[in-house]
Amino acid sequence: MSTVTTEDLLAAALKLPLKERAELAGRLLKSVDELPEAEWEALWVTESERRLQEVRAGRMTERPAEHVFRDPRP
């Protein structure tokens, strides 16, 4: 039995017709919206720790909040 990776799923999803990709995206987003508060918190803790490591390693720079809200570029 082989394991399907996220990359495998993404590659297969990108081959779907536009309408099916949109339906899949909607279902995936809905599943995320239904996460319990504790899971959301755990995800944000993980993400904030990842971002902190990126800043400390010099791969990402910090921006003041007022700049982010004025110019929300990636």
C-alpha cells in the first residue's frame, strides 16, 4: 500500500477541470472553517513559531503592523 502525499494530491487536483477544482477548493475551505478553536490555536502557534525561526535565520524580515495594514503585500 502506497502513501499519498500532499504533493500527489495537489498534482492530481490541478489536473481537474476548473469547475471541479473550484468545488474541491470550496469543500477544503469549509473543512478548515469547521476546526475547533483548540485546533486553530495549535495551528497558529505552529505557524508563529515557524515565522519566528524564519526571522531569526534571516530568511524573513519583520514589518510594523501599521505597514501591514496599509500595504498588505505578501
